[in-house]
Amino acid sequence: MSQRAAAAPRKGLALLVIMIGVLIAAVDTTIVILALPTMRADLHVGFASVVWIVLGYLLVITLLATQVGRIGDMFGRVRMYQMGFAVFVVGSALCALSWNEASIVAFRLLQGVGGAFISAQSGAIIADIFPPNERGRAYGYNSIGWNVGAVVGILAGGLLVTYLSWRWIFWINVPIGIVALVVGFFALPPDRGRGRRKLDLLGMATLGAALFSLLYGMVRLTSSSLDAATGAWLLAGLVLLAAFVLVERATKDPMVHLSLFQVPMLTPSFLASFFQGLANFAVLFLVTMYLQGVRALTPLNASLLLVPGYLVGSATAPISGRLADKTGPVLPATVGLGIQIVALVLYAQLGVGTPLWVVMVVSMINGVGSGGFFPANSAAVMKVAPPAVFGLASGLLRTFQNVGMVFSFSMALLVAAHAVSQRLAFQIFVGSAVLSRSADDGFLRGIHAALYASVAAFVVAAILSGIRGLRRTRAVDAASH
């Protein structure tokens, strides 16, 4: 079935299935955070393992996104997407049945395997179904899935943890996932014939080891200070990344064709996604630590103040996507990043007595910016990526973004830890501790410093995003001569 031959109702239903996948992945990002205090008490989870409940899921998605994207290109993107849904549903059920610290961490990692297949293939399937002039709008609606999922996670998490049990935050994924699986069999187009290639096992292993070493080193920094062991993990990651480049250059059919990075729009788009993730993900943690540590709000009440931002992001994303289809992705993506810079500067002015409605308004400004960036940046990548490697391009985009997000979490805790211990900073984030009045000023200075560090990352992302427009202009000028 060609891109243009798919009937509009079928395309719409297929997009709905993909949105559901993004939605439940987003639900599990916010809903778990609200359940951490009761989950930790019930399962007797140690402090170090709490970090893995939060980051283990994201870490696995980051490690596997590029690999499973490439596998989707080789063996069928829809088939791999559906398999990911099945793994995610099983992982959710097992998380709900967890009985101790080891089991909940292990099953969260299994959830991450399913999430990797879902997230890596979703962008590629959209590119398969929709022609280039409709992809921005499609990615805009897909962003609605993420924002709605984040809101559902906050609201449902508070209700389920308060009135039922933390186990229900995982059980709710099971019926949703099963329905999406069934509908997906009828709505998603059949995989077209693809050339079967030999798996680049050495490349997959080298990249996986490199990312694991880097990310594990960063995760260690969230619960301990920089020591020789942590430094060795980080150094090993950099060495393995260099080894991966050498392996891919020498491999006849590599997992990642390095020539992709020579496509003018791709590299700045990937890097813009990395720096946006590095800046934006920290905001959630920093503002949450401010609301729970300085203002002594409960996790649920703190999260509710951020709901308007997600809702505004949902409304903005389709508009940005349509604008990307009409004018190109550079303008909406870059303007979106500029708006987020304004939001972070405003967040950095928060004080002990700032009215809480200010937090809500700034979250809405931030939502406008994120809603402008994500669909346009996704459209920029998939517009110039060769169709044969849609899955790889989508997986690479997810990898760059998630590496930034993991580093962002570590950066937020590290900067905040200049005022309080890393342990206390994390306890404040999960809502199991609050600050004394005497510690408020120092902790606020740490939060402000981290927010300004995020502003710097946003500026780099905006410059990279804008460069894409300059490169395209130069290419047109060169062609005209």
C-alpha cells in the first residue's frame, strides 16, 4: 500500500493506535513518580534502587532505540511495533505482581524493552503512512498522546495510589495495551517487503556497551559522588563510542550508516533533540523539587500545577505540525525553543513567597514551546531520512533525546546537591522529605543555578535548530547558480 493510497479513515485509526502507544509510555513516566513513596515502603526498596525504578525504564529505551529501529527496517516496522506492545503489556502485569526490590527493578527494565520497540517504530510508521506534506500534522497529533498521557499519569496516579494501591498504576496498562494490539492488527498497514540483511551484531554490542557505560556512570552520580569507579564508567563509554565508529566504518552492512550524519538536516536535528532533552527534562525535576521541598506541597498537588502546561502543549502541537508542513520545520521548532528559554528564565525567578499560580502560568508558556518543537523536529528528521532507514532515523532521534534526558536528571540532582545532599535532593523529589526553613535559600540557589544551566542548553539547541534553515538556504542558493 502506498503512502497516498491509504484511505483517510484508516490513516486516522492507525495514528490513533500509535498515539495510544505514546500515551501509555508517557503515563508510566509520571505515574510511577507519584507512587514511589508507597512503592518504596511496601517493597522495602533501598535508595539506590529507587533511582533505577525511575531511570531504568528510560535507560533501556535509550540503549535499545537505535538497535530496534534498525531491526524494524529489516524485518518489518509494524511487526516490531506490535511485538513491543505485547512485551510492554506483559512487563506491566509483572510490575503489578512485583514482590520485592529486585523484581520491580527487573520488570521495569522489561517494560523498557517493550517501550523501546514502541517508541523507535512509531515515528517510522507515521513516515510510512503519511506523505511528507502531512507528516508534521501527524507528529503534532502524536505529541498529543504524550501530553495527554502525562496528564493521565498525574491524575490517575494520585487517585489510584490514594484510594487503591500502587499496583494499579501498572494494571491499567494491560487493558489499554490489549485493545491497542487488537485494533492495530486491523488499522496498521501490512509490512511491505524489505530486504533481509545480516545483523550487525558487533556494532549493536559496541554501541549498547558505550551507551550503557556512559548512562550508568551518570546514574551513579545521582546517588554517590564522583569517584574513580564512576569516572572509569564514563571514560569507558567514550572509548567504546570511538570504537563503535571504527566498527561501523569497517563493516560491509553496518547498523548505522555514518553517511546519514552527512545529510544536512539530520545531524543538527539530532543534536537539537539532545540539547532540548538535556534542558527540558531537568525542568520537571527542578520545579517538582521546588514545589515539594521549598513549598512543602504533596507530590500530587505539585504535579497538578504542571497539568495546564501539558494541556497547552497538546493544543499547540498540531498547530506546529501544520505549520511545519506549510513553511518547513525550522521556524516552528526554533521559535518553540525560544519560548522555552523564556519559560526557564521565568522559572529561575521563583522564590519562597512566589504565588503558586505563577508556576502554573509559566508551565503553560513552557508547554507552548515544547508543543512547537517536538512535532516540527520529528518532521525535519523524517522528511530527509531515506525511506529504507526510517526506523533507524526514528530510533536515533529517540536515542539522542533520551541520552539528553538521562544526563538532565543527573545534572539536576548534581546542581541541587551543592545546597543539600544528593540523597536529600532525591527524597525531596519523590515527596518523602521536605526542607527546613533554614535550608530554603541555599536550595533555591541550587535550583536557580540548574535552571540557568538548562537555559544554556536550550540556547545551544536553538542555534542548532536555526542552522538547519541557513544550510537549506545555502543549498538552494548553490543550486540556483
